[in-house]
Amino acid sequence: MQRAERFSGRLSTWLAMLGVAIGLGNVWRFPYMMGAYGGSAFLLLYIGLTLFFAIPVLVAEYALGRQSRAGVLDTYRATLGPGIGTVLGLTLIVSILVADSYYTVVIGNIVYTTWFSAVHGFSDVTIPAYQARLGDGDVQFACSIAVLAAGSFVMWRGVNRGIERISRWFVPTFGVIVLYLVGYAFSLEGSMDRVARFLAPNFAAIGIREVFAALGHAFFSLSVGGTFMVVYGNFLADDEDLPATALITAFGDLGSALLAALFLVPTILYFGVDMASGPSLIFNSLPRLFALMPGGRLLGTLFLLALILAGFLSAIAGLEVGISGIRDLYGGRIGRTRATLIVAFVEGALMWPSAHAPSLVATLDLVFGSGMQIFGAIVALIALTWGIGTETTLTQIFGDRRSGLIRSSVWWLRWVVPAVLLLILGLYVADSVSSRAV
């Protein structure tokens, strides 16, 4: 099924892609993953895996989406055959809807935190009340439903009036506020020494679980996994330079992750919060920082608002995967409005458990935020390099350019990247099974 909409220009393209990639992965997920899976050694692993594996997969997914000009389901049906393509396409769509459900709940938590900061402010007196209501599942579910309704409205409006318009404003706003907060975090007494100690890598702590987590986060952070960027590849112009767009997206995302770490790590260590405390990490540390910071009520509220906006851009990308999948499933016989309503209803049902049992989020995030992202990337690489073929792949990525190095890049995408991803995924599963047996 052909998609008529395209991004209106290069700047709009870059901002939209950055908006999808940055999201909450760099602020909510990255610090707790780094704390739980090896500290600064995890950081170095994440950077290396991003450069050698996540960026090539990002280029491949752009190419696959632009070549197909279709939703996830129709893309895999066309490249892998109607049988296996349908099964794999539906599996990836369901996986993204699950991931987007708990992700939306986290955004709902931040919405509540933003409201509390603006109305009450954070102090030693108010923080206990804030934490009590943060643990109220009904309150968090209501906030999450509000986020879902807003996201559904944006997706109903489409690419140019919806995605592009909010990306132009949200991405620069987020960047300016984070830069200020980095400066403040490093002004906290002893912050430089604490960060220096934390950043001393301990590679003895790295095993297959840490490698798997770092690879999964590299893919989660860039939103690669056979879905998001395949759908957004639909909206790329025919003459868009895919490697350049991928590099801008990846380095912008990597830069935002490092900036977020430079702000959050000193803050977390200053207040003595356990870096390995899981998905609740930023909710334990940020209120204390804003309580201490001069002008913290205003600046904290602005930062949290920017964080909502950044997360929102990734959340709506997940909705777009579901909407395109529903329309493909019905052969284009239903319109965007009806498909949006169906996806919103499904997401609302999926959000209920995460809102009422926050401990589920860490488990779901490892399975769907890491494992299924890696699996989806393997599917996308096979669909592109085997389903579409070498020459079409080269043309989509490089246009008319041909050289030995360029041709070898397809070999890297066809053989090396899938093999490494399968190896890491297989070793992680084997390690998990053996750990349970013990």
C-alpha cells in the first residue's frame, strides 16, 4: 500500500528522526541500564555497538522503508513472502505495541511528576506525598491515558501536520534545557570526583548479559528493530542521502545520551541513590535535585516538560507502527481514523498492568525493549539484503555510487551484522536458561 506523505524538507527530516531516536531512552532508560549492567564499561560497549552495528542497521531500515513505501506488515510480506512475512510482521507489530504500552506509562509518570513540580514544587515536605501518589496505579493509568489520547490525535493528523510540527519545536527545546542542567549538575560539590570514580571502567564486570543489554540499548536508543525506522523510511524523499541522515540521527542521539548522563550521573551520585535501582531511578533522584536547585521549581518543570515532549515523539512512532500494521492487515480498506482508534484501544488495555504493577516494566523492557529490538533488526536485514537483493539495496543506500568499499558494506549487512546479533541473542538465551536451572 503506497504512502503519499513525505517529510517536507531535510531539516524536518533530521528533526523528526532525532525526535524518534532521542525519546526517553537517553534520560529514563540509559542511566538505569548503565547502573545495572556494568557502569562505564557498559557505556563504552554501547558506543562501540552503536558505531559498528546500530548505525548500519539504521541505514538498512531507512532503505527498506523507502523501497517498500508500505507499512511493516506489507513490507515483510513483499520481501519475505506472504506466509512468513505475515507471521514475522505481526510478531514485530505486537512487540512494539507492548513496548509502547509500558513506555507510555513511563511518560504518564513524568506527566504526573511535571504537574506536581509545577503545582506543589519539590521539598523535604512535599516529596513523600509525591512518591505516595506516584505509586497509585489508578492515578498513573489516568495520566497514561491522557498521553495516549494526545499521541493518537497527533497520529490522526498525519506526518506534516502532526509529526513534523511538534518535532521542530520539541527537539531544540529539549537540547537547550539539558545543556543548562549539565552545567548545574557539575557545580554540585564533589560531583567531578564522584563521576571520575564511576567512569573508571571495570571490564571484569562484563559478561554476556551486559553485552546483550548494551546492544539492546543501542538499538532501543536509535529506535531500530525492524519497525519504527522502516515505517519512517516511508516518509523519506527519493533523493535523501540515507547514510548522512543515519549518521546525523545516530550522533545526535549519542550526544543526547552522553549529555543526559553528564547531567544525571552527578545528580544521582550526589544524592547517594543506587544507580542500579532500575526504572524508578530518575523518579528517585530528580525531585531531590529540583528541591535543592535555585529556581528548581521552574527549571525542573521545564526540564520535565521537555522530557515529556522527547518521549512523546518516540511514543507516537510506536503508534504509527500499529496504525500502518492495522491498515495493511485490512488491505487498506479502513481509514486512518478507524485504525488509530483500534490501536488506541489496544494500547489502553496493554497499559493497565504496567500502570498498576511497576515492577513489570524492567522485565518487559529487557524482553521487548532489548530482545525483540535485536530480533526485529535481524528480520529487517534479511528482508533488505536477501528479499530485495544486492543491487536494489546498493541503489537505495548509495544511489549510483559504486566502489569496492560500498559493495563490501552490503556484505557487512548481509552476513556479519546478522551473525553477530544472532550470536549475542543465542548466548544470552543460553545464559538465562542455565541461570534458571541453577
